Amino acid sequence: MFRLFKHYVPHAVVWLALIEFFALLGSAEGAWHLYAQQAGFDAGPLVGRWLPLLTFGLANSLAMMATGMYGNEGLRSMRFATARLLAAISLGVIFLSVLGFLLPTATLWRANSLYAMIFAIAVLFVIRLALTQSGGAEAFRRRILVLGAGPRAARLAALAETPGSGLEMVGFVAMSATEKTVPGAVPREALDNLSDHVVMLRAGEVVLALEERRNALPLNDLLRVKTTGVHVNDIASFIERETGRVDLATTNPSGLIFSDGFSAGQRISKVGKRLFDILASLLVLIVGLPLIIVAGIAVMLDSRGPVFYRQPRVGLFGEPYDIFKIRSMRTDAEASGKAVWASENDPRVTRVGRIIRKLRIDELPQTWCVLKGDMSFVGPRPERPSFVEELEKKLPYYAERHMVKPGLTGWAQINYPYGASVEDARVKLEYDLYYAKNYSPFLDLLILLQTVRVVLWPDGAR
């Protein structure tokens, strides 16, 4: 795994993204020469067209990230990859058309863009076909040896069986006689030398998954394994890295306290994030105003009641504030006066409300909250005070999610469907803690790109 600005990205994804980026550059270069031959002019040196080639490559690479082509499904399914590839190239061309209107010299000519798009689709299709035919993500599996054979080790075995995990559990070592959950685990006393066992299995990483670590850490074994050049990790850090979640079942306060995370409050990143929020919220309010007006008229025609509604939410450091949204439910949605979780196919949602929720249009007025500074574009989803009070009693570390500003989109929102229960809130909290712990501008960019995927393919919107 590569660690980019505190966020882990699988080696396979990084290499694939680089290969496809250079394939995009090659497609643009080939299109330039084809057009030059047809139009009868000299293509000229490469240095004279580096900027249009680079913008074509970057725009389409970012569009591929935004449409989910580097997710597990995009690596495993040719049908999925082809559909998302067509969507990505289309998004890239639209962006380049806008950029070409503003900066004509920064993009390819229209005929060049058409040829480059055709070449790119063909070349990227061949790359993905070769990848899926060779086993896709399975070809990049990492070999893991687990020290432990109890319930925690069984969780790792289940994680490895998840499609597209990229993990291969080459063995389990039972470190005590009480660990019997994982069948076929080798007892520690049956091994003369653990480091030799690691080398024999060609394990690239050893994960510590003991049920009881007090006075049970095999320090001598771990030291020998470490000196052989094999990475040693604990289960909490391993699960966080592989799933993008802070696992509440294996995390303890000291692990969070002594980690190198939770640096979202650093002055430079804080100022940069706020500047982006101001500029982006102004742009979205201006561009989205026609959508807000049309949606407001549709809401008025569809059901009686106000177009907008305001509702208290819990913000930074637990301070309350009011959000503004376009009304998507009936006015008697909470006639009892008690907050109610939204559910799938919620009968309280109006006909127009169902559409604007799917397209996230009802969220547009919240950009005013971003402009005021109550929210950010990226951050945990803001919850209602009554829900927060309930969840803080049931979920550990829930208050820590309020150490960063709530956001319109976030790591939990793009990775998990809309939460409608305490268990859903637990999973989303794990994603929120990961974001707060590993915040960086790179992670914000990744979330904003992936939000495009969520809007275009609105899974889980309620």
C-alpha cells in the first residue's frame, strides 16, 4: 500500500492509474499526429503541445476517479468498467470544452479532442480487458500471516474473502491454547522459528490479532520477523488501512491518542480549507440558483407548505446551528414532535422530494451554511441534537466526530448508504473518525471527486 498524505492507496490502483494516465497522454499525442497528417501540417516538437496533452490526461484521469473506475467493482467487472469509462471520458470532454472556452491554448482543438477521445476509449478498454482477463484485482493480492486464531483473526479471514480485497491470508498462528475460532491454525509451539515460518510462506506482512495482549505480546518473535524485512502491524491499524474506517471493536483510546492523526486543525490546512469553502460555496450558489428556483416551484405545486425548512443540527465542537434545505417531506412528517430516522422508500417523502433527494438538489441551500462558516464542503454529516444525544450514549468516541466541521459531503457519505439506525450510525462513525484522523487536502479532493459518482449513481439516497 502507498501512503499518500496519510491515506493508503493499494499499489495496484496506483500503478493502474499511472499506466492509464500515460495511455491518455499517448492517445492525445496520437490524435495530434493524425490530425496533422490529415490537415497537411507538421506536428512539430512535443514541447510545443505539452500543455494540451497534460490537460487531456489529467482531466480524464480525474474523471475516471470520480466515476469509481478505481474501486473494487471497476477492477473486477469489465461491464462495470466499460460503462464507467464511457461516462468518465464524457465528463472529461465536457470539462475540457469549458476549459477550452476560457483558455483556448490549454486544450486540444475540437477535431483533436474527438480523435483523442476515440483513441482513449479503445486503449483504456484494452487495458481493462487485459486486467480483468488476468484476474483483475486478484492478480495483485498481498500475502498476510496472522498471529492469532480467535474471533479477531476470524474477522481478518472474512475481510480477505471480500471480493476485490486484494488480500491472501497465507496462514494463522494460534498464539495460545484458547484461540480455536479459525480452523487449521498452526499452534505457536509447533513452530521452531516464527521468522523462518514467515519467510517460508512468503508473507509480506504479519498482523497481530491476539484476543488478549496483556503480558502476551510475542516481542521476541515480532522483533525477529521485523528484522527479516517483513512489515508488522496490529489489527486496528490494519483494518483501518484496508477498509478506510477506524474500527471501534479493536480501537482503544491510547491508540487514538498516540497516533499521528487528527491534524485537521493545523493553521495552513485550516485556512486553505476555509478559502476553498468560501469560493466554492459562492460558485455553487450562483450556478445552482436556477435549480433551486425550479425545485422550489415544483415543491409548491406538488404539496402544501413552505419551500424551505430550517432545522437545528450539531456543528463544530458540539455547537448547534440551523441548516436550510428544500423541503422534500410532508409538513406532518414529524407530527408527534419526535425526531424520526429516515427509512428506505420513506412514505413521508413527497413525489418531488424523492427526485430532488436522489439528485441531492435539496442540499443546495446548505451552501449558505458553508459560506457562513457553520459547515464545510467536506466533513461528517451533521446530525440532529436529539440523535446526537442518543448516539453519544450508545457509541464510543461519537463526540470526537464533532472536532471537525460538518460537511455537505464526506468520507462516510460516499462509502456508506444513508444511515437509518444506531448500527448504521456506528459504521458511519467509523468512517467519520477515519476522516478526522487522516484529514488532508488530498483526502478532501478524493471525496469531492467521488461525490460525482454518488450524484450520478445515487445509491442509498433517502
